[in-house]
Amino acid sequence: MVEPKVILADPIGFCFGVERAVNLLEEALKVHGKVYCIGSPIHNPQETARLENKGLVVVDSGEEIPNGSAVFVRAHGLPEGDRRELLNRGHSLIDGTCPFVFKAQKKASFLISQGYRVLILGDKDHPEVKAITQHLGERSSVVLPGEPLPEEVSGGKVGIISQTTQRLEDLANLVQLVVPKASELRVYNTICGATEARQKAVAELAGITDGVVVIGGKNSANTRKLFEIALERNNQAIWIEEASELDWRWLEGKSIIGVAAGASTPDWLIDDFLKLLGKAKGVVKEDGR
């Protein structure tokens, strides 16, 4: 089989927010030895396992954490009630909340304070969205792209924000649906710039290759979006978490393949995949550089 040319999406892998969170967590592990986190610090099982080997302890709730422990607030943020409870129990908090997530939280709170009903484009079960909605009460609703609008948006003041990993076109579509229904509408684009850049890069990559490999955690919302975009434009897109999952038969007949990775995918997983292909060197960026 002739070795395919490999083109990397640009940007690829860790975004600023995730890199910041991982760096903060690693520094905390050096200081404290053991650091607790409610839920995975980022949505990548392999990177989380690496950090667990250094002393990270992932728990399902704050009740599992011994009083006075070091606790890491993951990149997706933490509901305000949970944060207060942790502080009341004497924990020291290391805040790894992504600045873009923090911005979305602040915009949602501002809209509520101004009398708007907040409509959030996103997944209600995602930790980022849960962190936003917990303290908003009944004056907020969450919708996924394509879902029907809640009745409460008709005739009133509506504010719209988005989960940071959603697609810009889906946010625009939601706004278009709400305009005829609301008496007043205020919109904040809280989609992360790194998310937009990665989505644009994978769309372009899918158009110039024979197939695209998307690397990232199956629990990662932003990686899922990259895969969906790649698949829409190239039916030869596949999604793997790590190099060992590659089915070599997929490479047959492909002279150019693209490689993209989610914002929570570490460089070492991307490097492992490139080494598997024997392409650790000589790989070109998406723009040909």
C-alpha cells in the first residue's frame, strides 16, 4: 500500500482554555500531591488517566471529597451552589474554568438581572451548561439545534447565549427562529473563538482530502462537532480516541488524508497517531505550510 500524504488541520489539539486548565492542574498536583475534581477535568479519557497517575482523583460529587482537600474546578466550570458548598467545607479551590465558559456564565447572569428569559443553545446534560443553568432558576431554557422552542419565548424579553462548543450557523438559525416570537431580543455570541477556528479548519480539510481522521474523546462535545462537520463534507471521516483504534483497511485507496483533533485532545495522542503512520516528520499544515 502506498503511504498517503498527511495534512494536519490548523489549529489542532488543545485550545487555550484546556491547555491553561491542564497546566494549572499539573502545578496543583506538584504542590498538593493529591487533587480532587468533580467529574473529568477535561473531556479526554486518556489525558485524564495520565493525570490520575500523577495524583488526580475524579469523583462524582463533592460529598466524596474529604474536608480541607485541594479541589480542581474543571474547564467546564462548576455550578455556583457546588462552589459555595466546597468552600464551606474548607476546601482550597484551583479554578480551571475556561475564560470563554466564564464569559458565558456572566452573560447569562446579566441577562437574568435585566429581566430577560435566557435561551441557551446547547446540551442540558453537558457540565458546562449545567454550571450556567443551576443558578438561573426557572427563567432559563436549553435547546439543541433543531429542537422546538419553549412556549415561554413568545411575547417576552428573550436573551440568547450558546454553549461554547456549538456551531455558529446553529446559533444564527436559533436567532432567526426567535426573532418573530420575542417582543425584545438580545443575543451574545458566546461560542469560543478556538471552537470556530477548529470547525472552519476541519471543513476545509474535508474538502481537499480523501478522508479525515478526527482524534479525541468520545465524551467531548467539541470533538463530536468536528466529526459531524467532517462527515457532512466527506463521508470517509472517522473518529478515534487513540492510534490503536485505527482500522488499517480504512487507508486503502486514499492518497491524501486529513488529521484533526478536538480542543481537549493532547499533543501526545496526535503524535502517537502520526508515529503509527510513520509520519512524525514531514507533515504539512492544512494551509500547505
